[in-house]
Amino acid sequence: MSEQSKEYPAVRLLGHRRVPLLEDTRVSQPAEYDAIATAYQDSKQLPFRQYVERYTLFDLLGDVRGKAVLDVACGEGFYTRLIKQAEAAEVTGVDISAAMIQLAEEEEQRHPLGCRYLQRDVAQFEPPSPVDVVVAMYLLSYASSREMLYRFCQVCYAALRSGGRLVGIKDNSHSPLVSSAALAKYGIERTAAAPSAEGDAVRYTLTNEGGQKFSFTNFFFKPETYEDAFRTAGFREFEWVPVTVHPAQRHNPFWADFLRDQPLIAFSALK
Ligand SMILES: C[S@@+](CC[C@H](N)C(=O)[O-])C[C@H]1O[C@@H](n2cnc3c(N)ncnc32)[C@H](O)[C@@H]1O
């Protein structure tokens, strides 16, 4: 672990307990990303996306050459494309937002990579064939109820072959989600009830490089609730992984506040 990153206890869940799929497969919230799709796409230019988010994900993913990958909540396909360019054999992106999928498909038409996209609610998704890796970049932050969170984990589990891995990043609910002025220089504003209770809304406003602002809502659940959702879905191992900064930026003091009050956290789970 980098000496700059805050230390969180890694959680390992070694019990293997299969449960039947939950009855409650309620439909997720309406696709708020339809209204903010292009602003979200532009936010990928923010430095934290490249030097923290992207670096942490690929560090965690390791070698994806020849692997079958499912990218759940793929958005406009930013990581779907990068994973395919990293020589994954096949990558399918799934997202509930028609506008996000349209952006992804337009990019695929402009620069064909062989990525496949499906507009689906992950809570309703029936994975067609088992994959080696499921990538869940921010999906879990959109679970507005415990049932939905457990359902997301079940779908990710069902999509994997035995021995396959789920990796992802979500907003960080380990530290209290206080509104944090220190995050403004990274283009991030966060508004949340303090203390936050299970299921509370957490409002984020991002400011893009060009000054454009856009907002979206995530939901708070305690780390233990996520851990139970992974265990209940059947994952053999689960661990939280602190985000890290790209080595080229490690000594840049710009990142000190980001690493002190890490707004993001990664995770890895093994089927
Ligand atoms: C923060 S964006 C992340 C996009 C992409 N993973 C990335 O990192 O660039 C969150 C995405 O989750 C999608 N999403 C939210 N709830 C979903 C659901 N129930 N099923 C599928 N996608 C969902 C949104 O439409 C949005 O595109």
C-alpha cells in the first residue's frame, strides 16, 4: 500500500454460502444519466479520473489479455474501450441509460474495437454466458435500497465463471460523508447528511475542466452492508482496496487532500 493512502482494514470473506436469487428485483431508479451523458463523458478529462480512478482500476485488473469481461454500468464505454484495447478477448458493456449507451455505440461506430453494448438495468440483467472478469465502476453507488444492492451483487456473481473476479470502484463510505471543501480542487463537491443513515442520498456535483457542472445522486450504505451483500451473493473472498495515485504523480502535493479524505474506494471479490 502506498504510504500516502489512508489505511483501511482489508476485509476477507472466506465463507461460501449460496442463496437463491432474491424475489425482489425491483426496477432501478429512472436513468438520470440520460440528462447528463455528455457532461459525464467530459468529466473523464478531470485529473482524478486519469491519475487515480483509471490507474487504480488497471492496477487491480492486472492482465486482461484473452479474457471475457462484462462491464456493468459501463456508461459511455470509457472503460469498456480501454479494457478491449488492453486486449481482452471480448467486452460487453451494460448500462441502464439509453443516452450513455448511444454515446458508447457512436464511438464504437467511429472507431470500431469490437465492444458490445446492451441497454439494460443490471438489477434485471440475465448474463448470457460466464465471463472471467466483471468490472463494476460505480454501479454499487446506485443501489438505493439494500434489496437492490444485494441484487447487483447477485447478478455480478451469476455473470462470473467459477474462479472469476469482480473488481470496481465506488464512492467511499468508510469515512463520514461530510461535505468536503478540500475536494473542490479535484472538481468534486459532495453533500450528505451527517451522520449518514443506510439508504440516505449523497449528492455529488462535478465541475469539468471547462467549468461545466453536473450533479447526480448516490446512496449511502455502511461498508458492512456491502460486505454482507458480497458474502450473501456467494463470493469466496472480498476486500476493500484503497485508491492509489499514478506513480508519475505520487510526489505531487496536489493529491494530498484526495488521499487524506479518499472520496473513492476500490474493491475486489472472487467467485
Ligand atoms: C458514474 S457512471 C459510471 C460509468 C462508467 N462505469 C465509468 O466509470 O465511466 C454510473 C453509471 O451507472 C449507470 N447505472 C446506474 N444504475 C444502473 C442500473 N441499475 N443498471 C445499469 N446501469 C446503471 C448509469 O446510467 C451511469 O451510466
